[in-house]
Amino acid sequence: GPHQGGKLRQGTACLSTLPGVSAGNGCGHTLLTPHSGTLSSKNYPGTYPNHTMCCWRLQAPPGSSLLLAFGDVDLEPSEHCAHSSLLLADPQTGTAYGPYCRNSVPSAPLLVTNSSTVTVLFNSTSHRSGRGLLVSYATSQHPGMGGSIPWGSPDPSLTMCFSVYCPAGCKDIHGDIWGNPSQGYRDTSVLCKAAVHAGVIADELGGQVTLSREKGITVYESAFANGLLSKRGSLSEKRLVFHKVCCLLSPACDDVLEVVTFNASSWWHEVDVLGQDRAWVAERAALSTNGHSWAAEPGAEAAWLELDLGTRRNVTGIITKGSSEQHDYYVTSYHVSSSRDGKNWRPYRGSSGQEDKVFEGNADSQGEVSNAFIPPIIARYIR
């Protein structure tokens, strides 16, 4: 079991820091929220640096306790983990877990604490090897995190529908995904990273995901979605298919919404070298349109395209594509705003709610790029 009652002297440098922050020169990819998060050492999964430290202070809401999942603890071995170590401490009770290194690893992949505050301290001296560490946490309101280690593949014994909790911060962890939201993902894909790509959770929030293991397919096609590029993959025995809860209740939730009217700030009236006219009007923005698309007037600033859905609808995402018709045109990034009456507009801020979200668009005129709205937009007009 975990070593308890250890001294907290090493952790004191971090005890004064604010909840949900990290401090030190050894901190790698980190995303900490009150309900879940992911943290790693610098350069993970490459070798962590010499003479470095990082201290993370995890703070759950009052009345809840923290669960920690050890995705990877690979620190160079030394006696009593003296050279490189991971130490967890509960400053409220004085309990310590660890120190851990390669020859003294956690006895179980999931540590259930009785505390709402945990300090995670990583330090190193001189060393030659070791990937470092990858740890995630969630609060006791999300015990499903134990159903599957968030970064790996699901347990092969699991069949059909099951649910796991994915912590915030999975988008930028190391590991590959193969497939796309419509066909599913190769079963060797990093599960929670695939969930972000599929648009069933927002990376900055994490959340519960429901998925099924189904028969594998011959080829998994690559796609860019929600800021992530998946790989093209070969045949697998099983594949992972994510389900939005509403789709379990109503198969119609992933239908393409009908646009009653397209409107735009301006449009390009092109006259080609032969003197022929072409109008790049707003109606040509529908995804299935053959030929050229909509384009704003050249040089126009703050151009926008507006969709009228006819009535108030629940909008869960958007798919964009460029125009390859004679011109290699595409939009690389965009904002979204919505309106219920066509007069008062609200910018989309996503799950963080702090600033207007910038969506990653296309990198060429050929491929389709999808972005999920988490939470969904409820509106008649989208701009």
C-alpha cells in the first residue's frame, strides 16, 4: 500500500500556492480544474530534465475527495527514491503517499484519498533515464474514472456499452488516435483523446463518456476535428464508438440541420479571364453544393456568414470545408455567435466561459473539419 505518515518538509514550497496551480521548472502539460485535471512532468514522455521540480496543488470542492490515477510513473530508481521522486501529501491531515520512483511504484493505478486538497511534488537530481510522470485526478463525484485508465485502451474484457470518466486536459497528452467521429476509432487509440476528437467532451472540462466496443473495420480514415488530427489506420479486431447520451434516447440528434436562409456581410462578384461572371453568394455556402462556394468581397474586413434555421434549434457542432473550384480557398479559424431573434447576438465562449472561443478551421480546400459546441447552442440564427 502507499507509504503513509511521511514527512512533508519537501512539499512546503508549494503549500502556499493557490489551488489549481503548478509551480516549478519541471512542470509539463498541465490542466487543473476543480473537478478533474491532468498533469505531467516536463518533456513527457521524453526523458525528464535534471535538477528540476514541480509542485501541483489540487483542490476539490468542499465535501468531496480526490481520486488520483497514475497513468505512468517512470522515474530513475534510487534508494528510497532519493534522486528522483513523486510525493503526494494531504496537508489537512499530514498524510503522505510515496515517495515513488521506478523501483517503488504505486501499488494500484488508482489512489482514493479522503481529502479535498492534495499536493503533488515531483523533483529530480542528476539522472540518465526515465519518462517522468503522467497523473490525472477527479473528485469523488466521478468514481467512473476507475473503469478505465484514462490514457490507455479499455479493458479487453469490457464488451458493448460502458462508461468512463475522462479528466480535463487529455487533448495534449502523448499518444495517437486513428479514425473519426462518424466511423469510430481503432481500439488502440488513446481513449480520452479520441473522446475530445469525437466532440463528446470538451478538453477544458473533461466529463463522462459512453462508448461501445464494436467489430473493427478495414481502414480508419484520418480527420481533423476539435483541434486534433487523427491518423489513418489499418484493420483492427475492435473499434471504439462514442455515443452522445441524447443519441441513445433519440437517433435524430446527429441529423444535419436544414438552413432556411443564408445571409452574408458581402459576396464576391468574380469576373474571370474570359469575362464571364460568377457570383460567390451566401446560398453557395451549403456543404453539399457543387462548384464554387460563398466568399466575401475581396478586402472585406470582419466578414460573416449567417444561417437562419427557421426556428429555435439545438446546435451541437459545425462542419466546414473550403472551395477547391478553380481557387484554393478555405477559412483557417473563426468565431461563432448566435441569436434567437436575429438582432441581439451572443458570442460563443465554450465551456470555459472566459473569452470568445476561436475555432480551428481548415488547413486545405479539400478536407472537412468538424468542431463540437460543448455546451450546445440553442438559437435560430448562427453567424
